Amino acid sequence: MPLLNFADLGGYHALNLDQCREAGKELAAEYRSNQPFPHIVIDDFIDAELLRRVVDEFPDNTSRASFSRAQERLKFQVQPDECKGAITRALFAELNSMAFLAFLSEMTGIGGLIADPYFAGAGLHETKTGGHLGIHADFPRHDVMRVNRRLNLLVYLNDDWDPDYRGALELWDRGMTSCRKSILPLMGRAVVFNTDRDTFHGHPDRLNCPPERSRRSIATYYYTADNALARAYERTTDFRPRPGSKDKRDWSVMLHHLKADWIPPILQRRKV
């Protein structure tokens, strides 16, 4: 049985508020105590057959440009409003619903969560063979809504994923000294984790799947209201090299973060 159930309301599949709240409460202690930072891995998160219908609607990214730099290659992002499938768009609507926010709040202890109707950086993600995503901490702020990013949700869409294909999500300790958890991207498996400047994660090894396969997932992010004084120099996605690896450091991002952390706020605001 999946953790969260969808009721069929004449073709639209909806979550139940009370069931979501109870499911969140049951997982709260585990979520908040997990290391290297608060997170949880949930198998059979939602009905696998529903997710396979999302796979059937998955867009063809053959002609779409991918991310292509040292830190991330052959990764594609499709926002929900670009998706033509009714099941996919309805699922994203429910992942932004009050019921789902209640599940997340009960589990994480973070109140006042805000869903993102703009899906900044979120949507359907796909990484093709040879691609990777370096270890990083995510951008902490939504530029349009001016709110702070607090949680990531990933739901994987990969049937029969062989460990030899690689693509496991790695969670690293806050000092970037070692990988503390490795999570294969299996169909129906969800990962939720706190987002902070030192919650480092990624799938850094190049995918080794056959050319006809790819690593697919659903990604949504959740926020809380900003404090009144925002800085002009905002932090952004912070890629970090693994110890002893040939991973590349993005020095332009490092300089950007030095400005954000050390220029007095009053001088930053004058630059806006």
C-alpha cells in the first residue's frame, strides 16, 4: 500500500487532508533525527501505477537544451505547464495542495510552508547516460516570491533501475568530508530533506545506463516567508568538489557568496 492515497474524483486524483496529516505525524520522529541533516526516504510513497502514467506522459527532451557545465551535464528540466499530460499536471497540483503541505509540516515541524506555483528549478527532471549532478547545496531563495527555500521533495520514476547504472542520490555531511547516505532512484521512492546552505547532495558519478534509459524524477520545492530585509547579493546553488576527486569548483559562485556574506547589508541594499 502506498503511504499517501489519491481519491478518484471523476478523473481527478486528490489527496485527503486528514490522511496526509496523520502520515506526516507518524514519520516526524524519524525525519527530524536522521543524519547528516533532517531527511527521509519513503518507498511506495504514492501509487506506482499513477507514477507509471506520468512516465507515459513524460516529454521527449531530444530537441531540448540540457544543462552543460562541469558541475551538471545532460540534465533536463520540464516545468509542469510545459507538460501536456493531464495526470502529470494534476499530480503537480496536488503536490502543491493544502493537504500535501500539511503532510510536510507535520513531518518536518516547519510551519507556514508555501508551495511554488512558478516551479523555479522544479518539475520533471531527466538525466541521460553520461550525465551527472555534482554535490551542491541548493539556491536558498525564490527570486520572484522573495521567500526562503526550506524543503526539497524528489519522487523517482525509474522501474528496474540497476545499481550498475549509478545515479544514486548522495547525502554528504555538512563539512563535505564524506557521503553519509546513498539512495538509488527507484520507482515510487520519495526523498524529502531540509534545504540549507550546508545540506549537500547530488548524484555526482556519470550515469552508466543504456542509451535508451535515463534517470527520471519529479522535483518540487517548498518555502517559508522571507524576513523583511533582503540582501542584494543572494546566495545561489553552491557546488562543492568531493575530497580527492577531480570535481570542479565554481569560483564565480564562491566569489558571489563571499560578497553575500561579507558586504554589510546596508551597502548591499544600496545596490538594488
